[in-house]
Amino acid sequence: MKTLPISRYRFFQKLQPLSLLKRITNKSVTGCLEVFSTSGSWSIYIEEGKLIYACYSEQMFEAIYRHLQHLSQQISTLPRGIHEQLRAIFETGIDNEAIPNPDYLAICWLVNQKYITPSQAAILIEQLSLEVLESFLKIEEGSYEFIPESFLDDLPKFCRLNLRLLVEQCQNPDSVHTDRPNPETSPLRGKIQLPASQGNGTQFLRQNPPLLPSANGNRVTPSSQSNNKKTYTIFCIDDSPAVLNLIKGFLDEQIFSVIGVTDSLKALMAILRTKPDLILLDVAMPNLDGYELCSLLRKHSHFKNTPVIMVTGKTGLIDRAKAKIVRASGYISKPFSQGDLLKVIFQHIV
């Protein structure tokens, strides 16, 4: 699918949402369809022609909370106050800067914390995506572009809906199955539904865990997910082994590969070898402090734009000025919680 970059559009145009969906059902299509209108924006994520997620920019978390509340009646592991936890970690960015794809990251976090299983995440994503598609089909005019790569590329995939069948049923409403149990519970209320044998129903998802991407590109079940390739490499330099262990405990090994080093001099060479995605750097260290190490890294061509987060117990104006001078990407204050750490990581890893 080829489109002009969104910046090339001077005016909105008439849109045919169903036609746009049809163009991304091919097995060769992987990426994100972004559609913009006066009422908001829609993001539809595709992997090999299958719908893996869809979201609407306006009040996205309200939809998640609503469906979580419904699921909580069936899931005993969802604690009370889970909405507040998600809101604190993902809805509120750092220094008012937005976290990319916070809604999907929130779902990944729920799975990582074992509040929901991958199969339950698939059910949640299915419900959210169908609800988004219902609103998407009502768009009359706007602008759009297709992005071959997206932030979701490196995250676990829990759901793969048959988008081609959804489109076919929209084009031929008479073919829609109306004998599904409790049709009023569907977000599309019977307007767009897949036969149970095609894997759209929640019962099917419970019986057949969704397939997740493995390191070699094949698909694996959640039970073998631990063999998946790590998504992000986080390099931590702190002279306290306790702090390094705390960070490792906070970051789920299915998404993060954490490397901890206590000696700042040895860390410099190790960073050059591993080329991490993000660096957590303690300020107060012997031999070579965090500011000096950050300054050295910025002089290396490969690390000019690598996120470097200063870890410090000092947050005064002078300390912030020092961090800015050496071009640190941000800072996190000790002591920090798991939520604080996740927020700063998700803010800077794109």
C-alpha cells in the first residue's frame, strides 16, 4: 500500500474506510495505517495482513478501563485499583511528554505483571479493536498514510484478527453470522462478527492461546514465550549491586535484556561493545562520575542519540544543569519505584 506522507496533504479528502481496510488485508502488508479526521485519529496495526491492534486517539484509556472492568468479573488476578496503577504509569507522561503507544504498553505491562494471561490480553485487544473499527467505518473525510514500521513492531503480539473476513462481511452484511451467543456483548453488536471457527470469539481465544513472535520469525505459544529474543537492551552503571539487582527485578526479562556494571571505567568499553538501546547512569561513582561518562559517550558517533538517563539522589537546579550540559536525555531520582522506571524508559525508547 502506497500513500503520500501526511505532511503532503493540504486538505482533507473524502474517504472510504472499508476500501482502506481492504487494501491492507494482503499477507505482504505489515505496518500501521494512520487516519486523521477532525474528530481524532485512528491507528490500525497490521502484521502480514492480520489485525493485531487498533486504537482511537480520543479517550483511549476509557475504553481499556471499561473492558477491564468487564473482564475483572472473570479474572481474579486483577487487583482493585488497577486503573489507578495504569493511570499513574502510562497516562501521565514525564514532564508532560507523551509516552508512545501507552495503551498497548499498558496491556503488555498487565501481562508482564501476570495480572492477565496472554489469552486474556488477546480477548481484551479483540474487544478494543472491534470497537475502534466500528467508529473508523463512520469516517467520511480526512487524511491518511501507511507507515511500514511502528512502535509495536518490537512488542509482543497477542491477537491476530482475520481482517479480510471482517471486510468481506462488511461488504456482504447478509453473510454475517447472527447465531453467535449473546450478540449484544460484542462491541459491534452483530455488525461485524467472525464465525467461531475463524477465531474471533472469546471462547476460541481461551481454548487456543494466541501465537507470539519468536526470534527466528516463527510463531510460538505463550508457554514457550520465554525463548523469545529480548526486545530492548538496557545498560545500567551503578556502583551499588543492590541498585542493579533492583533494576533487573523491575524490568521483565521477556521485553528487556538488562546488563549491570559497577565499575564506570569498565562500563565504557562494555557499552561500546554491546551498543544498548538505553543507558541508566548513576551520577555519583568513583573514578569516573556519571556526568563525565555521559560526556564521553556523546563524543562517540554511535551514542550521540542513545538515551542516557541519569540516576541520582539530587534533583536541584545545578544538578539538572549539569545533566543538560553533558546532553543527558533525562534523569530519575533515587529512590524510585517500578512505575517511575517504566515511565522514563518508555518515554525515551521509540
